[in-house]
Amino acid sequence: MSHKSQGTIGLVKTTDSGYRAWCRSRRERAENGRPRDPFAQDYNAELIRWEGVVQQLLAAAMPNSMDERILVSTRYDRKGKVATIYHELDFVSGTFSTPQMFVEIKIREQSVNAKSGWSQLDRSLGIARTKWPDLRGICVNIAIGDLLGTEPECVMTPTAIPDMHDAVADLSQQDGATIWLRGSDVAAFALEHSLLTCEDVLQLRDLRQAMLNPTIVLQMRDAPPETNQPGLFDRFRHVSK
């Protein structure tokens, strides 16, 4: 997108009628004639719930969280017609007139060789900084391998939940900055604040397995209760009472 042809730039809420219509149009084009995978839909829907937990976590750690987290920009095409483009942001802090921070949230099944998550965020910042040049960005990666069984521990240095406020403040002036959180820490936060249940945490692994191998659903239906996750439920039992 050429910033020279840029028109207006602003932020709107997810309830904005123009944004909702734009989403419907894109979804219809994407689904046109394409078979749906219900297992992938279930797993991805659950990951969106986890993303919502992280949004709540960020709101507790960062001041001035904003409801307006859809970046909207207009530009003129070669024929002089106005095109409206929307970019969904996972979290925004600041004020409506002067947003301060864009945050990208990424749920990672593995932390080994994971991408930074900055490519999408960088595009949004490139557009928004033509209006707000002091705007900063940060990427928050959630390593859920400890919950899925895809890796025993996050190989990156994770930030403890109580340290999030200071970590964001320290990194807020560095472009390309990334924070890692353990999936188990995010799960404990969610349970403590009644954002998820223990069953929600435990079913995440089952949903992923069903997506990768749908036949396992039939096997799980007739199998005895799973016992190959020793200690996982007990890790969260105390915060769910």
C-alpha cells in the first residue's frame, strides 16, 4: 500500500458496521466452494478464547486499554476510487486521539524456531505511524506447548505474569520487541479470574489431536479416561476453587 495515496486513518471498535460488513464479505469469499473442517474450526475457536484471556491479562498490566482496536484506512486506487482497508489489532493502549501501543498476540504450539510475529504488526504500524509517528508496538507470544504436550517447556525466556507491567514498560521503546508467556501461567491467570475452567484447559490438547487426526474422536469416545497427563489438572486445581 502506498502511503502517498493514503486518505484517512483512524481506529474503530469491532462493532463498527463498516468493519463487520467488510468481515462478512471476506468470510464469504474465503468460504465460497471450500469444504469446512469442523475439527479445525473447533480448535481455532478455542485459541481465540485464549487470545481473549491474554487481552484481559494485558488490560490488567497496561494502563489505558482501548476498545477501538480496528485500524481503518482509506486510499485511492489508480482510477481514483476510494478503497477502505481494515486491520484488526489484538490490543491497543492509549487514547482515541493518541494511541500509544499496538500489541500482536500469537498463540504458539512450540517456541522452538518460532517466528517473531512482527510481520503483520509491522504493516499496521507502517500505516498508523503516518498519523501517529510516536506509536510503538510489541508482540506477545504464548507458548502453549506445555499444555499440548508438544514441548516440555518454553525454550525462550518467559515473563512472569506479575512482571508484565514492567516488562512492557521496559520494551515499549524498542521496535521488534517480543514477550513470551508460558501457557500454564496464562491458564492459571484465566482460572483465577474465571475466564476459563479446568475442563477448558484440559480439552485444548484433545481439540488439537482431533484436528490433526479426526479418527481419534471415535477412539476417545470409547476409551477409558485418559491418564497420560499426570499432574496437569493438579497444577490448576488450587486456583479453580
